[in-house]
Amino acid sequence: MDFRDTPEEAAFRAEVRAWLEANGNKRSRPDEVFGEGLDDAARLAAAKAWQAKKAAAGYAAITWPKEAGGRGGTAMQQVIYQQEEAAYLVPGMIFEISIGMGLPTVMTWAAPELKARFLRPGLAGEEIWCQLFSEPGAGSDTGGVRTRAVKDGEDWIVNGQKVWTSGAHFCDYGILLTRTDWDKPKQEGLTMFIVDMKAPGVEVRPIHQMSGDAEFNEVFFTDVRIPDRYRLGPECGGWKVMLSTLMQERLSVGGNLPTDLHEHLIALARKCEWEDRDGGPRPAIEDARVRARIADAYLQQKGVELIIARGLTAISKGKAPGPEMSITKLVAAKAMQDIAAFALELAGPEGLIGHQALGGDWRYMQRLWLSSPGARLGGGTDEILRNVIAERVLGLPGEIRSDRKLPFRELERA
Amino acid sequence: MNFDFSDDQRLLQDAVRTMLAETSTSQAVREVLEGRASHCAAAWRNLIEMGAVAAAVPEQYGGAGLGHLELCLVAEEAGRHLAAVPLSSSFYLAAEALLRAGSEAQKRHWLPRIASGEVVATAALGSRERYRAPAPLAFDGETLTGTSPALADGGIAGLAVLRVGGELVLAGLAGAGVSREPVPTLDPTRPLAEIRFERAPAERLPTADAAAVAARVLDGAAVLLAFEQVGGAARILEQTRDYALERKAFGRQIGSFQALKHKMADIYAAIELARVHAYYGAWALSSDAPELPRAAAAARVAATRAYVVAAEEGIELHGGIGFTWEMDCHLHYRRARHLGQLIGSEHAWRARLADALIEEAA
């Protein structure tokens, strides 16, 4: 048992490190993000330039086969690249859906000429992809989508609305889940397409999040025309295509979970004062209640880090990660919320003052507090994740459902 | 990255699991629970003969000379099967204290006897929590006087390592000047006894820093106990899951209700978090890493919580049947309590974890 790289992994890490040192910029503070101070257009241009450089060096899709433009490398090499890149100012989310969902789905399901058309420019960041599955009436229950695609000669005409689409405002293409047959049961009447996000009839509206940010969008489709050759998989085979897309997420071991929250907590506790029944005030860091919460913070986030280390061990040996990986998001997102909330409490009533007035030290935890409710929802709510663990890991029965066999049209009426 | 046990280590674990499934049955554990046996002799004999419990005792002292990683997996199986054996007293505590602080002569004399099962050893290395201040033990260089109020496996032990003031003292329990009285215990499958010393012959473990040795041994024990806790927690969760699949109410398997599914998912999450903290502790223990105090305290707190919640909710999820003497739920409820307090409660260990974290961040 050890935490060291194998000689091959160490060699790859050294290669990645040298390339990043020569080509990237390191973060100067932990919460610094790519393109601070640039406007949206300039940040997007800078992100595309970085992606082009990364693709040319063979790091854009390490695990993809060489004939698809990848490196033909191992999952562990992908993880090592991500670990090393984490110290650098790189565009985080912008290409994540392209590389993690859109392009792999194209690679699995599209005709050869479409692969030739889309894979290379997608990898190089010239075109960016989004994923259009969720709808206002189909969130956790994705099988309930109502966006309608109707065949018209060699084309399909699409009408409907998608929601929670990351990056739709700057994307060029998307993978779109539609309903093409309303007489089949809900999951059997779905069909997947590639959609041109710049096509007439596509309208993107940003969603104003509770955190003040706008990372997601609503996307409206009005008589949007999609050629049949842009169909991914068979007609009414969309559910299977979607599952294959989501399976890709399983490989994205590691994610972007912060591993230093207890250190932030310690730093803030050193600056606050607490009284207890022995009097005071004393530095909060000396208070047993505060120390207990610092220990709790460590237990959660270090636990998640170690579970990922187990997953990486499996990957390093060429095996699939174990079922314990399924708890990471559930634990990490709630831990983020709990830790951030306690950090704010350290300052008592003053902790209600925004970081703009209270001080930059508080910015990170205040932003984390406001974003953590979204982290508990995205990629599966806590409740859905508990169902997944209970059913797939523990083998407990699935939910009793009345909608599996009925034609979707009848569900709509009921 | 190799954050897992090796295939050979897993083979040893499998062998121990198979053996304990046959010898540490519910019936065998209940012999101890109901006072008809002091410990589960068949399981103990087999664990000794397999070289499993003496995995971390060097070969020159009669052990298997494997290491602590192997002992961790033995501990996990002992926890899984609720083994009623003096494993923690003899091997996590006493043998480790002898190895770290004993003279060559003391090690040569006692360790082979412990490893062969000829002598059961126990230890009391101090706790940060107490209720009654017992008459303090006094050691005059040659004899020991006073009372050790709740010595694990004190009823059958022939040897004890005791912290007396600033010293570690080795006392034979079979000779003159020692008397013992079993005390009623919340987990009778891991019995305690009060031991009274009246000018009993004893000798010093020649260490310059008894406190440091005790802390180091307790850290190791925290890791090993965490494996027992994780093993027990996983077992009671499995039994609860199986029962929830079998039992029907309101026309359905009770395991199909989200109230139960989600609770079990949370227990699973607590166990898997505890498991990786225990693994990290195993790594730190086996490699003698400077992270050991932090890793051991984290393993202790996470595993204590996981086993307690799995045992408490195991009864709850079973419903009325879980509250009966015949079901094994209460064996886990008792064992979770025993393991969670044997070397100090989670609160003391959480304070120790915070100390380590804050010191590191200085």
C-alpha cells in the first residue's frame, strides 16, 4: 500500500508537468479562475486558444483512440493530467461537456462522415458542445421529455424547451433528446440528435441562479429543422444513447472537489473570537466547539479524497472503480454546504456582511455557501443518489412505478 | 497509486473469514454472551494457529512476521464475525507495547508466549476520560499495589502492561498478590475484570518516554479497532438489508420504501467513509508515517460513528424483532459500544484529530 506513481505513471507525470510549465500559467491564489478581468468574448477566445494548444500536444482526449484524434492513453494518464492541470489557470467547465459527453456520443453513434466532420474541431476547441436532456417537466425523471421531433421528408422538425443547459450561450452544437413517438412508453419513444445551436428557431436565455451567476440556460426550439443524418442511434433508441452518454461520467473520477476546506476553516477561526462559559473572548481556534467542527470537516473531505484514491487504484490496475465511488458526490456536496455555513458562523452577526465589505478572506466561503445548493442538485439530487446507492449497491427494490408500461400520450392525459 | 491491500493479503483475509464463519457463529458468541464461556476458544485457537493474530509480531519473537496490514484485515474479519476473543488486549495493545518498550529479555520471554496463545495479555495505557478515580496504582520498582478497575479480558489474562504514573509496568497476573473479579459489562462478549494488586511482583518496561509509547500504541490500536468496527458495521448493514428484502408490510417488501432505502444508503456512505479512513490509518501504521496521529484519530472517529449508527439503525430497521434477545442485532449494538469506548470515546479522539490538523496548519 502506498500513494506513489508506478514508474510509467511517474514518467507521464513528469512529461505533463514539463509541458504545463512551458505552456500554462499557475494559479496565484486558490480561488483564482481562468480569464479574470476579461470580458466574455475575450475569455472565450483565450479558452479556445488554450484548448487548441492542449489538443495539439495530445492532452485533450487522452483516453480516446488515436484514429479519433486521441492519444490512445490510459484512464490513469487522464487522471494524472487532470491532477497536474489543477494547479494551473485553465478554462474549467467550457469544454467539459464537449469532451465528456457530446463528442463521445458522436464517436459511439454517428456515421463515419459525421465523426470526421465533428471530432477534430471539437477536440481542438474550435466548436463547443452542450447537452440538452433536462426539461422543465423532466429533471430527475429524464424519461419524461416532451420536446417533440416530427419527421418531415429527410428532416425532423423540433419544438419544445430544454433547461439547465450549461454553456448553451456559447456552444456551437448540442446533443438533443427528443420525443418522436408518443404512443410508446416514456423511455421507448425517445430519439437523440445532433443540433446546430446557431440554427434558426434556437433561442437561448440565461438562467439567473441564486448565487448571482448564470452558468446555465433555458433553450427554446421553435420549428428547428434537423437533417435525419444528424440522428444519433436508431429512431426511438434515444434512451440507450443517453445512458451511454451518462456512462462517460463514470470515468471522470476525481472531479473538482476542494480538498483544503478544513484549512480555510482553520485560517478563518484564527481571525475570529469566541466567548464561552469560562469567559473570553479568545481566538475561536482555541474553542473546543470550533475544533470539533474542523475535525468533522476533515473527516468528510479527506474521506472523499481517499475514496477517490481507491478508485484511482482500481483504474491504475486497469480495473473498474468499486461501488463506493457512488457516495462521493452525495457526501462532498453536503460537506461543502456544512463547512461553508459553519465558516460563516465563525464571525457571528458580522458573518452576515458580504465579503465585499467584510474582506476578501471571506469571499471563498461565502461563494461556496451560495453555490453548494446547486452542487447538491447537479448530476443527481441527494435523493436520487440515495436511491441509486440503495438499488444498485445494496440491491434493494426499485421504486414502484405506474408509468413504465403506459403509452406516453396517456401519461400526459393523466 | 496503490491504496489497497495486495492479493496475498486478501487471501489471508479470505482464509480468516472462512474459518470464523465456521467457528465464530452466533451460537458460539452466545456461549460467551450468556456466561457459559470466557471466550470463544475454538476461534481463538484457530486464529493463533493460522498465524493470523500474531501477524505483526516479528518471527524472532514467535510471530508470523507479516505486518500490520495483514493484522488490519484479520481485525476486519474479527469484527465481522463478532469474534469473542482477546484480540485487542493481547495483540493491538499488550504485544505492541512490549515490542515498542520492552527489553530484549522481556520480549524474548513474553512475546512467543503471547503469539502462541499460551498467555493472554492485556493492557491499560490510560484514558483521557474517567468517572471514578480508582486507588492509583503504585509501583516501587519491584512490586505493584492498587486496582485496575476495568481491564479488558482481565478474567483470563496472565500478563498486563499498565501505565503507572510516568512509567509502563509489566505485571504477571498468575502469581501471588493478584486477585481478580469479573465485572458486569455492557458487551459481555468482550468481558472486563477488576484486578487488585497487593505488593505483586512487577517490572518496568525500560522506556524513556512512557507517554509517547502509550500514545503510539493507542494510535495503532485505534486503526486496528477501526477495522473491527468497519467489519461489524458492514455485517449488520448486510443483515438489515437482507431482512428488509424478506419482510413485507403494507403489501410490499419494507426495503422498497424510500424511508428505509435512504437510511441504508446513508449508513453505507458512513461505512465507506470509515473504511477509507481505516485504510489510510493502515497505511500510516504500516509505514510508520508521520501522519499516523491524524490518520488514526480520523479512523477512530469515523469508524466509531459508522458502527454505532449501523447498529442502532439496524435494530430500528428490523422493527420489533430486532429488539429481541434471539436476533443478533443487539450483539452489534453492544459490540459497537464496547469498541467505541475501549480506548476512549470519539470525543477525545476528535479533539486529538483537531489538535493534529491545527498543528499541521500552523
